[in-house]
Amino acid sequence: MEIAAYVFTGICSLFALMKSYYSANKQYYKELSFKTLASLAFVAVGIFALLANDKAVGVYGLFVLLGGVLGVMGDLFLGVDSLFKDTKEAAFVHAWGVVCFLLGHISYAVAMLTAFEFKPYLIPVIFIMPALYVAVGVTKTKIFQNKLQGAFMTIYFASLGLGVAAAINAMIVSAAGTASIMMLCASLLFVVSDCVLGFTAFSNKRVIPTSVKAWVVPVTYYAAQLLYMLTMLTI
């Protein structure tokens, strides 16, 4: 089972690179196909990793897999939103995609918090991400022109902050064990992915080329998902 987890890690990585290539070349349907395959592949990694390690069976494994499944759902929603000609329908589908990712980040954080006793002095770390998001969002982007959207995305970035805080906590409690290092890397990669994605979507002026976004976002995103899945081999 462990070998299968690593094999599907390679498959997911290949599909993610193909997704990036077709995204950079604006070949939408091929991009969507490889995006879907890559997402299904990282869930397969999680399933095989869970089956390979009895220690991962339980609350931790359940919430990590839930986070992965929510990621797949988010990928699907955000992958098909542009197919809707009606603007309101497209926005509705897009919103559900973002909600799935929000819940996925929370699931990963819950998984880490159930595995390691939380240190209350790390609570301020949770609020760094939303605070920075508001500061940058108000001055550099158009996101807060829609107050509801701005408020929701602030909550979204708070979920990223929760993930980072939970990963740092895991590092401290486990004395920088292998699984906790992977958790921290994964949580930070999610931050990079979402920051680049959000900034390119809502920035007042283009500072990150579309071709760069096409590679950076999926590479960091799928790396993060794979790292979380593979923690079940080392937890």
C-alpha cells in the first residue's frame, strides 16, 4: 500500500504539471481534464497511505481524507464555473468551490489539532493571515468593493492562518517530527497558492503574469495536498 501511495504521488505530480502546461497555453478542456485527474490522484494517495499505516486510522486520517475530498469538490466547482453562461449561476458555482476549499482547510487544521495538543499562545498566529489579507486587500485589490465577498475571503484567510498555527503547534509538540515538517510545508504552500491566485484575480494592476500564475498556483496547491496525504505514512 505504501508503494501505491508513492506511485500515485508521481502520477498526481505528472497530471499537475500537465494541468499547468495546458493552463499556460489556454487549452481549457485539456486543463480541466488533467486538473480533475490530479485531484483524484491525491485522494488515492491518501487512501493508500491510510491503509498502509494503522496509526493514521482514526480521527486524524478521517479529517485528512475529508480535506482531500473537499479539495476535489472545490476543484470541480471552480473548474466548471466558466461553463455557465449566466453570470449569477457561474458566481454561485464559483462560491461553492471556494466554500469547499474553506472547509478543506478547516478539516486539515482539525486533523492536526486532534493529533497534537494545542498551545494557546499560538492563537495570535491564526489572525496574522486575515489581518495581512485585509491590509493588502484594501490597498492593493478590488476585493473589498464587494463587502460581503471581502468579509468571506477574510474568513477564508483565517482558515489558512488556522492551518499554519496548527502546523507550527505540531512542530513544537513533536519536536519537529517528519510529519509536522510536512504539515508546515503544506500549510505554507496553500498560503502561497491562494495568495497568488487571489492577487492575480483581484489586483488593481497586473503584477504577476498569467503564465506565472498558471504554473505557481497548481504546483504549490498539489504539492500541499500531496504532503498532507503523505503525512498519514509518518504520523
